Amino acid sequence: LIIFYSSYVKMFYFFKNFSSELKFNMCVNRPIYIMSDLNERSVTLAKSILQEKSGLMKPMIVFANVSQQDDQDNYGLVLETKELNAICLKKNVLNLSISNKKKDVEIFLISDNESENVSQACALTDELNKQSTGQNIKIFAFAQNESSFYMLDSLRYDNLLNKTLSSEKDDYSFKLRRVDSMRQLVWYEVQKMDIFKRAENKIISILLVGIGSYGMEFFKMLVWYCQAYEYRLEINIVDKMGTLGDTS
């Protein structure tokens, strides 16, 4: 009975993956958004994309690197992908064939392992630079630390130089961008604050609680964002060690 059940489970996942592969290969005339991994960030991003792109031609969401283990350990996330009518594939993002896609393709390297995102960006850049498919392909690599920044930036500029020197630059577009999720969140929150409207006597007074990684990012963003003629910025910082004082 145990052997029969085990064989049934294997057969079920085989047909499930085969069906997903077929659906992905047949999706030619719709924009495709590929997530390199299944996690909370990638599911949240997929929901945001579908909400923003809601129109006559709904995009197809694809989650790569989804194994049988993910179905068991991340059951809630798997259910959410079904609600999004997304395709879940066992293959790694590097092994997906996108050469037959006629619409735009956007790939999000969004694993929780930052070094994996960078290495995948390197591999995809190397592979796509060998092709001339006429597609508009964008790759977004999620990375925050400085070494990742320099690595991805060098890849991006090398790619731009290759396209500038190539005669194929007009019919082939490939872009690589780094995404710092912490900076994106901070920028989004700062924009919502209506800082200049709330300033009294053109004095922008801000209390910053905590000077960890997010607090430091807020500090840098506020110093840059609040540079406006005739306005004065005052920041009071409070951390677990006590008040760090006034920075004007």
C-alpha cells in the first residue's frame, strides 16, 4: 500500500509539472513575468503586477524553482499562486526557454539568497548576450549589499557597451536592473509623508526612531529628499542607546 501511494504521488507530480510546462510553452502572445523563486516577496510582487496590469491582455505570472517540497512546506503560498492563475515550474529560471515569446518578458531574480540572485544575473546576461531574438527582455535582480551593487552595475554597463557597438542594437533590447527592496520601501514611504506640506514656517522637523539598516536608509533618503530652497531640515534620532541628538 505504501509503495502504491508513493508511486501515485510521483505520477501526480509528474503530470502536474508536465501540464505546467505545456502551459508555459504555449503562452506566446501574452506578457510574461517570471519569478525566480516562490516566497512571500515574489507572491506579493505578482499580486501587485496583476493589479497594475489589469486590462484586456492579462499577463502570465510564472514561478520557477517550485518543487514538490515547496508544495508541502509552503502550502499557503502555493494556494495563492493558484488564485493568481500562475504557472509553477520545477525548472530553475536559467533553464526556462523564452526564445519563442513574442511579447515582453520580465524576469525577477528574487530569491532570499542574494548571492544566488547575482550569480543568476551573471548567467542570464552571458546567455542573452549571445542571442538576437528581437525581444524586449528586462531582468530585475534583488540585491542590497555593496559588492552585489558593483557586480550588477558592471554587468549592466558591459551590456550597454556591447549593444552600442553591435549592429543589432535597434532590433534587440535587453536591460538589467538592480532592485534594493529596502530603498524602494523607504522611498515609497517618504513620498507618502507630504513632508513639505506639513512643514511649519518652512522647517521640516522629523523624529527618527531607531538607526538600524532601515533607519539609516531613511536618514540618507530624507537628507537627499528634503533639499529645497528656503526649507530647513531638523532630524532627531532616538535609538535603543538613547537620544543621539539633533541633526540639522
